[in-house]
Amino acid sequence: MNHDMFLAMANNATLLLALSMIYELRGLLSKRLEKYQNILAGFLIGLIGIAIMSIPFVLRPGLVYDTRTILISISALIYGPVPTVIAVVMTSTFRIFTGGIGAAPGLATIASSAIIGLVWRKYAYHQDGRRRWLNIYIFSVIVHLVMLACMLLLPWPIAVETIRSIALPVLLIYPVASVLYSLLILRQQDKADVIRQQLEAEEQYRSLFENNHATMLLIDPQTGAIVDANPAAAHYYGWPVEQLKQMNISEINTLPSSDIAQEMGKSVQLTQRHFLFHHRWANGSIHDVEVYSGPIVIRGRELLYSIVHDITERTRAELELKSSEIRFRAVVETAPESIFILAQDRFVYLNPAAVQMFGAISLHDLLSQSIFERVHPDYHPFIQDRLASIQTLQNSSPIQECVLVRLDLQLIPVETTSVSIRYNNEDCLLVFAHDITRRKQMEQEKIAMEAQLRQQQKLEAIGALAGGVAHEINNPINGIMNYAQIVQDDLGQDSPETEFLQGIIHESQRVAEIVRNLLQFSRQEKQSFSPARIEDIVNRTVSLIRTIIKSEQIELLTELEPDLPLILCRSQQIQQVLMNLLTNARDALNEKFSEHHGDKRINLTVSRQWLDEMEWVRVRVKDNGTGLTEETRQKMFEPFYSTKPKDKGTGLGLSISFGIVKDHGGRFEVHSEKDQYTQMDLYLPVDKGGGTEEKQ
């Protein structure tokens, strides 16, 4: 590159720097002239282009070399079509005016640079990309390759010589220069955009601040000085804006200065934005306000931007409402009856009694839950009718029985009445519910007691009938045994019929034994305790139940320890207890095994035991039946509690047995596992009085 070419390029570069002044000039335009800024930019670019073309490097007369391609292409890429078209027209006119052999290639380079710049701007240019410079570099290389191609419009020898002369500096220097110039312009553009945005934001802020009807203050968080106040603040507080700007926030806020500084610190650190204060007016009156405050930076200065709302009337209304609610809660929450409020069909309030009635731990377990989830399905139509009449139900409705469902699914019979009220600005239903579980239980107990009395009368009648039947059977049985014995004596021991006669005598004796046990079970018990053998009581009971359980394919295994001591008891009552234990074991086995099974058996063992330094007779009844749940174990001795259907049990057997055993000074122990086994241990104290054995 010779000295003249370098000097021409330096002059051209100086003129290109003038492009950066365009955004400075645009920023000086008034709002009225902003719409003409593209025209002005195009005119300035055209002037710069003419200036560049006026000091070119002359290759030969009429053939010049300059940086117009950089100017036109970068202008098209950054400024868009309007300024580019104006600049192209101006520079093309000037190039036609200068004429010469290079006029055609010159016009072609101007047109191609503009076209490539506009196309690249629309389809390939990414202004915000991280590698913006690379995008511009590739763009400039393409522009100047096309520029070199335009030289082919010259006569061939001149075209070859021209391309050889300018190709190297064009392809090496022009793309780099394009990147540098474009980045300079873009930086100026970014700066101008930031300034414009700041001015627009400040103008918007000022408009919002000045024209807003809400009270607004700008406060210095370091000193508490009021930096600015809008006209609404002057109207609200009663001081002129200029006077407010000379005041400190401590003259308005009634808190001590130290507390005010602490609250402003929370706002600056963004730990709290909403505050409730008492503010003083110019006339000395104090008002309740809520303040929304946060930091804002204006012209590099950090201030607090506070919006103030008067809530004096709202506070007064809230206090009145709170007082009313306190009175309401004092009455309702201490009421012993369950009270709850329904909005639509959902709970919006429940007093503690209602929470407890539904089995909830806290009020939140029930809030927003549908009433239909807590009412038995049979009563859903009744609830729907009540909710449908909420608009007209001004007086309390008639008392109606209903069944509620606790959270643990336990059913609660209640009596309810309701009335429509306004609650939280909504039509709601206020419901009073009285738990009548105890009353229902007493009614059921009364019914059960009457049924038990009737059953007792039947049992007494059956007992009397059994006694009479047993007496009637006893004589024929004795006759059968006597006649069989006579026949056997006549025939002798060697007769083949002797075996059959012995069978008749044996079975007749067994029938006689059953009859004696039946008589013993049905007779009226003595009022006094007598010494008795537990073996006799067990044998009598087993003889009564063995035939029944055998027909049900239940195996009864008995094991009695030899030489058991006497017990002091009412034998019939102990037999009744043992019969009840065996019957319960039988029912448990039948419930678990409908047919024969290896585990379908009852184990009855009687042994001597020492417990708490006392000697006892332990009667153990164990079965492999359905077992007991924990709840059943807790309630099994309660009157009228039964796991059997009502037509198969009264729930009094174990209760009566418990009373009998307790009356005898004995005790029960229960061991069971659900679906595995049940073991009932009956402990009876040994007779230490040395009394005479009761005749059995």
C-alpha cells in the first residue's frame, strides 16, 4: 500500500467517524422533529459519503478508490431503508457528476452495498447476539467481494489490474474497519437508547407521581427527610408540597424516631413492604394509614418510595366487627351444644363442641368440607331441602332427627334445627345439633332389657319344662336298664345276646347321666356356697354339650389334673360359666370352619396353679377360631355387647359370667390373636375351710 492510498484511507476513516455523531444529533431533536430523524440521518450519511468520495485514492483518471462501501453497507445495516435510500441517491448523483471510466463500477458498488446491507439487516443480522462482531465481519466480507466483482464492469485489462491493486487491502482491512466502525456506532446507539429510556422512565415516573390520586412520598432513608411529595400528599396532610419537602417524616409519623429508622431499614432491605402507622395531619388530628414502601434509585440516589392509604374508617369498622365477633364467639364457642355454619353446602365455622362431636382434632380438619360427607346418605334429601330453603328460612326450623358421620366413620344420632343468617357477606345456614347418642343408647338398653326379661322368662319356663321332662324320662330309663339287667341275668354271661344287652344298659346309663345333669342345670340354685369338685362340674357340663359339638364336627379334648383341690362355689353358676365359655368357643370355630377341619377343636384343661401367693384352680378353654380384636377384648364383658347377630346373642353371657366369677372371688384372663386363637383362663380360689363336699 503506497503513501497516497494510506493517506486517502485515513481521510476516509476520519469521515466515517462522523457517523457516530448522527445519534448525538438525533438526541438533540425536539419531539416535534423526531418524526424527521430518519430523513435527517439519510441526508447526513449522504453528505459524509460525498465527502469521502471527494478525497479518494486515484488509480487512474476517472477510476477512484475510497470507503463508500463501508459507509453505505453499515448505514443500510444499522439505520434501515429510509436513510439508506437518501444516502444512495445523493452519493450516486455525485458519482455520476464526477464521471470517468469508473462511474459504472462505482454506481454498482453503491447499489450492491445498500442492497446487501438491507437484506442482511432483515434476514441475517442479530443485533443482540454475543458474537455480533463476527456477524458484521462476514457481512462486510460479502459486501467487498461483490465490490471486487463490480470491477469486472471495467475493460478487462483495467479490471484485472484494478482488482490486483485493491483486492488485498479491501479484503484484509475493509471488513475489520467495518466491524470497528459498526461497533462504535452500535455502542453509541445503545447509549442513546439507554438515555432515551431513562428520560422516558423519569417522565413516566414524574407523570405517575404528580398525577396520581394516591398519597405518595419520597423519603431519604438515612435522614428521614421528605425529598418529594405529590399534590395528593399535600391535599391529604394539609401542608403545601414545598413545605412537605422541608419536613422530616418524624413530623408526620407518630412513632419515635428510632422506631421510624428501624422500619425504614426493613423497607430498604426488602424484608417488609407493608406497614401500619398513625400519621399526623397539619390540623393535629391522627389518622390510621397503611403504607406500601420500597427502595427506588433516582439520579443515583437511593430513596424510599412510599404510597400512603388512609384506613381510619376501615379500622373503625374492623374494630366494630371484631367486637361483634368477640360477643358472638363468647356466646357460641362456650355453648355446650354443637353449632356450625354452612355456606352453600360447606362448613365455614364450627364451635368447639361441634369439632369434638365430629371427632376432629382442630377446626381446620372440617373447614371447607361438604356437609354431605358428614351426614348419613339416608338423610341427604333432608339436608338438600334445608339448603334449598336458605333464602326463606328466617325462623328456626322444626326439630328433626338426623345421623351424622364422624371423621372415624362412627355414626352420631342428633336432633337438629337451623336458621338462615348472613355470614361473611353470604347467605348461610346456622345449624344447632344436639347429640342424642346417650338417649338412643338408653332406649336400646331398655328394649334389650325388656327382651332379656322376656328371654329370662322363657328360660325359666324352659328350665321348669326341662326339669319335668327329665323326671318323666328318668322312670322309663330306669325301667329299660332294669329289664335289660333281668334279661341278661336269665340268659347268662355266655349268651350271644349279652353283648347287645350290655350296650343297652351302657347307653341307658349315659341317658340317665344326661338326665341327672339336665336336672342339676335346671334346678334353682342354693343360696349358699358349698365345697365342690371341679371334676364333677366339668363332667356334667361336657356331657350336656358333647353331643351338640360332635354333630358340628368339633372335637372336644379334656385334660384334668388328678387330685384337684375342692373349690367353694355355687356349682350351677360355675357350670353356667363353663357352658358359656364352651358355647362361645364352639361359635368361633363354626364361624371360621364351615366343615370338618383338623384345627376345629376345643381344648379344655383343668389344673392347680399358684398365683399371687394363692392356690387356684385354673380352667382353660382354648379354641382355634376367629380370635378377638382389641376393641372386642376391651368391651367383651360389658352388658349387651356382642359380636353376634341380634337373633343369635343378647350380649349378656360373658357379662353375667364375669359377675358370677367376681362373686366367687375368681378372675378371668383373656389371651387372643385375631384369626388365630382365643384362650379363656378362669381362676377359682381353692377351698381352705375344710368343709364337707357338696353332693353332686
